[in-house]
Amino acid sequence: MPGDKLGRVISLDTLGSFAMAPVGEILGGIMTDRLGAGPIFIIFGLFNLLTVLLPLFVREVRTLE
């Protein structure tokens, strides 16, 4: 990524994160209401674990300097 474009990328990433937060809260509330808090913690805990571990199996990610 060229250094002169990095600020734009970071600003778009931040904007997207803040824009999607209310959507996540609404969907999380609906899912928790229907399934209960325990299953939601397990589901999203497993999802987070997968998103952390899956890149370790990609050769390009493992060989980054």
C-alpha cells in the first residue's frame, strides 16, 4: 500500500466500523433474545477463534515479513 493512500484506507475502515456497529447491536440483540446469551457466546467465540486461526493456514500470511 502506498504511504500516501494509507490515511484514506484507515479512514474508510474506521467509517465502516462505526457505521456497522448499530447493525451488529440490533442483530446481536435479536439473536440473543431468540437463542439466549449462552449459545451466542459460544457461537461468536468459535467464530472469533476461526477468524484468528484460519489465516495461519495461508502460506502468504505465514511468510509475511
